[in-house]
Amino acid sequence: MSEQHSGGAKKRKTARDVALEVLVQVEKEHSYSNLQLNQALQGANLPRVDAGLATELVYGTIQRLNTIDGVLEQKVQRGLSKLKPWMRNLLRMTAYQLHYLDRIPAHAAINEAVTIAKRRGGQSMGGFANGVLRAIMREPNLWDTPAGSDPVSRIVWEHSHPAWLVSDWVDAYGEADTAAMCEANNRPPHGSVRVNALRTNREKLLADMKKEGLNAMPSSLSKDGIVAEGAGNLALSKWYRNGELSVQDESSMLVVEALRPEAGMRVLDCCAAPGGKTTHIAERMGNTGEVVANDVHAHKVALIADQAERLGLTSVAMMNVDASTLSRELPSGSFDAVLLDAPCTGFGVIRRKPDIKWAKRPEDVASIASLQAELLDQAAQLVRPGGRLVYSTCTVERAENEDVVRRFLAYAADEGWELDDTWKAALPAEPLAAALRRSPEGMLQVLPHDAESDGFFIACLKKSK
């Protein structure tokens, strides 16, 4: 790894310096790791290899946090909580390297940690870090699953997720699916993009990407999708600038299959930011009709407008109100189709934002589910008779997904609402076989290990009267 310092009085930050600063900030401020990391990388101007190492250290350490802490607690006599934040996170980050990163020699990882500890805390702190880390290196069995672990405890230790979340998922999906899901959450996501059919087609874009040396292939989930391994940030590509593609996960591309927008329709996206689904709907409608994109945050509405312009979409209208007031702002029954991509815990995107699993609590699920129910009631009032309502989230919590829909139907069935299962006929059977088997009528629950895409929930409801 190239972490050389540049000449001059002020030494350039190394990958480990940057990673440590981000880990301390994330712990202190409960901020999103991806935002903190992006900000730190922009400021540090690291070479590409070092930026990659910093990214690996931040995400990997957060992904494996409670397993790492379980190992360290056995060797830090006064307990991790008594250490200064920088020392606690330095030990975590280095323990991650020792156990999970084969390509970094153990002695190099420890030496770097000792150097940082001495610089930050003096000789004694260097000696302390050295002692703890060498003890861990000498005893690899510290990482073994504790003897006598029950199924939940085993998954918690081996795949490093909170016990309450694992217990929830075992109840909902069983032990095997939960273990597979937690394992998938610790794998890096692949890159996926959606083709803008108004500007190009998938075959042409694939050919262009392959000419540029990208390992790109058609998505197995969506006819509009492309998966590109190791392609870097495609939002910086010429294809993105030219409006030929949007960066979007494959699972979220399935929303349009449930909504089934057609040319000339009037469609509402209630919680539209950052605009991926809004623009997908408009593209499917051939830039005809009207797609109203609403979001509570004005700056996010501006970003959606920017996306629509980049993609050449003139059929998207912007709206900036709280989604819980939509029925007061818009006429009842004024849309052919309504999408409520509801705020959620985000447990389906843990592989992109690993800190989510540590930041959320059981009470957050109940609180968000209550908001979702309120928003679903609002959205339903805006659908015309014969129209469709799609409810989606990027979580795998049943309380936020199926339970919200069931509670809605318990009173809305009398108003003509029912589940619509016909949309699932258009879904690819092979990659979604497990998801289709586990999902009730009208609904689809994709787990991260089903097709190596985000965990995602979609329910389609139709209004018969």
C-alpha cells in the first residue's frame, strides 16, 4: 500500500489517518459513514490506492463492529468504553486488518497503529496499542464463535449484526435466510445503472461500456438495468453527463413494474427524492403525461429537477410539501397511479450504509411504521377509481412492510382497495424465485442475498371503486 508522506514541513495524511478520523466522527456524531468518508477523502486528496484502503477500513470496521469489540474486550482490561475515542477506533480498525484483510501483513498493520498511537498519545499509548494488538495476533482463536451459542448469538457473532435485529429477522425469515442476509450485508455492493431509453438503449450502452474496458452485463432483474463490476463511480462518466444512464440499484428498478405507468398518465411520486423512481416512471411513459415529484425538502426537489433536466425529461413537475398533507394540497382521486416510496429504517441497504444497523433501535421501527401508515392513508386518497397505489421501502422489517399494508387494508377494503398480484407476472422468475416464494399476494420482499441487490419491499394495491 502506498502511504508515503510528501516532502515539506506538513506531512500528508495517510489512508489510516483518514479512516481513523472518519470512524471517530461517525461514532461521536452518529453521522452516516458514507457522507463523512466522502468529505474526508475530498479533503485529503489521497492517491487512488490509499483512498481505496481508507474506504475498506471505514466500511469494514463498521460492518464487523460488535465482533471486533467482542475480541478487543477480552484484551483491554479496563474495557473499551473507558478508552479515548481515537484509541478505541484505532484498535478496532487495526483488529479488522489483522483478521479480515489478508493482503496487509500483520506486522505492518500493527506498526502503523503504534506509530499513530505514539503521535497522538505519546510513548505509553504506543506501548498500550502494541500490547493489545500483538495479543490478538497471537491468539486467533479469540475470533471463534463462542461455544454453546444459540442460533441468534451465532449469527450475531459470525456476521456482526445487533442481536435484536437478528432475532427479528429469524422470527420473520428463519435462521438460514437471516444468516445469508447478514452475510450479504457485509459484502460490497456491485454498481448498477438504469438506461434512459429516451437517449439510448441497453445493447448500445453495454457495447460502449465494453469498448471502454468495463465489465458490464445486463441486469437479470430489470430490462432497463446494467450491472458493472469495478467500474468506479458511474455518476462521473460521460454517459451520466449525457443523460444516457442513472445510478440506481436493481431492486428499486422493480417499482415501475408494479406501478405500470403508461403514456399520457398522471402519476404522483409522494416522497420523490433523490428522483430515481420519478425519472424512471417518466422514461417509461416516454416523456408524455405528467409525473408530479413531491418532497418535503426544497433542496432535494431542486436536485430532482436537475436530474430530470439531465435526462431530457419535460414531463416532470415539482412539488414541495410534507407528504402527510398531500390530501389537503391536491384534489381527491386526481391521479391514475401513485407511488409512496416511504421513509424507512433502511435495513435493506446496510451493505451501502453499514452504520444504519448500529444507529437504529427497536423503537425506531415502531415510530417509522406509524408515520408510514399515515402517509399511506394520504396517498390512497389521491388515486382515482380503477387506479393503482404502490407502496415501497428499502427495508426488510416486516413491521414497516407487510404489516403497514395489512393495517391499511383492514379499513380501506370497504373503500374498494385490494391487493393486485398481476404485476408479478412480469418479474424474472429465476433470480427472484426465493423472493416470490416468500412474498404474499400483491407484495414482493427482496432480501439482499436473493440477487445481490438491495433489500426492498413493494406492494401493489388497486382501487376498484
